[in-house]
Amino acid sequence: MKLTVLLQEIAQQLLPVYQNLHTATDNAWWLLEALTQSTKTELLTQGSIVLTNEQHDKLADWLHEIVVKHKPLQYVVGTVPFLNCMIRVKQPILIPRPETEEWVANLIAQLHAQITTPNTILDMCTGTGCIALALAQTFPESAVCAVDLNPAALALAQENADLNECANVYFIHSDLFTAVPPLQFNLIVSNPPYISKQDWETLENNVKAWEDPQALVAEEQGYALIEKIITQAPQFLAPDAQLVIEIGHEQGRRVQELFEQHGFADVEIIQDMQKKDRVVRGTWRI
């Protein structure tokens, strides 16, 4: 069968899920690459494709899970690329988002432009470990501490550290800073739960039915953990160190005020490619 024909057939089956032919086609490519263990370039070079009976059955199972059961494609395939890392994902650990990948890439570019790079990094609410591992891989001389409350998330993050051969990351089971050693970090980053309970109810079923609400939802209209991190972080920040927190697109102004109220300088709201508030960043001067 011609590759283009098979690709179109898969994309058409995915179309009801993604409501956009371009997105459906991108995800059809993703399924084919995972199914055949080949890159897009390798598949295009072949021009045609012959699936084994086992591959036919697996593809049918995958499409059933995505289209009928609304299972996220990332859980079906089992991996997600994140910058230079390949991240394993397992239900219900939070799936890394492109918006997170974007701000981490921008942060890395900013850090590269500085005279010195961070020697010690703390990733709070690490989940799969994607942020910690991207930073660890980029700055191999840095010591990266990754923290999460969920033991299953930490086990998966350790798997991902092994998969990506990141030896400069260590993991701590901790409720935020509770079990973090009394060190001063040059950089603290976090993608904490920040969705309100009301907003959780409006999310699509492929999120609510599969991903852990504890990794997404926070009390106090989504601000509870953000405020705790901002309040407690100064005890663990070296002078001139940065705190960087991912936020919801309507939370920028209030989070900026929280940073400023707790003594951070040069606080700024950073937008993503969709022009939505995505990150608040501040520097600890005291």
C-alpha cells in the first residue's frame, strides 16, 4: 500500500477526535512511526508500506483506544519527545505539554546567554521528569534535584533518567519543600497543579478520564500550590537565583503580585506562542 493512502486512512479515522485534518495527520504520522519503529524520513524514503498482521492488529487496537475510549495518543504510544529527551508516559502521570516544552526551550536559551549557568537546579512537581531531564541534559555539569509527592511519578521519572542517560539528576519524594535538603539552588522551576476545580469540570474527557487530577487541580481557584512554592522558595534560593513557575493563562497578574509581595525582583509574565500568559519568572535578590 502507498504510504500516503495509509496515512490518509488513519488521519480520517482520527479526525473526529482532533477536529482538524492537520492535527489528525500529524498524529497519524506519530502512530505510524511508533508502529513501524521508523522515522518519518525513513518512511517517506520507502514510499510504500507493508504492515504485518501483528502491526495491523496493533494499529486497529490503538485507533479503537483513541477514537472510542478517548485514550490520549501519548499513553497509547507510550513515549513523548521533549526537547532532546524521549519521555516515557504512563497513565495517569501527567503527559508533558507542548506549551511546557516551549517555555523550557526558551529558558534554556536564556541561560545559555548568561555568563554563568546554574550549578544547582530544583524541579518542583517533576511528574515524568521532563523538565528536570531537559535541563540536566543541557547542563551536564549541573546537579538537578527533582521532587514529587507521587511515588509512581518518581519511579517513572527515574525510568526516564535511565532512558536518557542523565546521571546528574536525583529524585526526592517530598510534599513540596518538606524533604528537600537545606541547599541554595541557582534555579527553581515548577509546573505545579494550577487548574481550579471549576475549570477541571470543563476539560475534555481525554484529560479527565485518564490523567491524575492531583497533578492538575489545586485548591483556592488553582493558586494554592503556586502560592506555597513562592512563599517557601526563598529559603532554598541563592542570591540572584531565579524562580520560574508555569501558570494558567488567566493567572499571570495575580501570580506576578505574589512574587513581588514575597520579595522577588524583575518579575515578568512570559507568554507562549499563542500569546497566552504561560510563565511567571522572578529573581531572588535578598
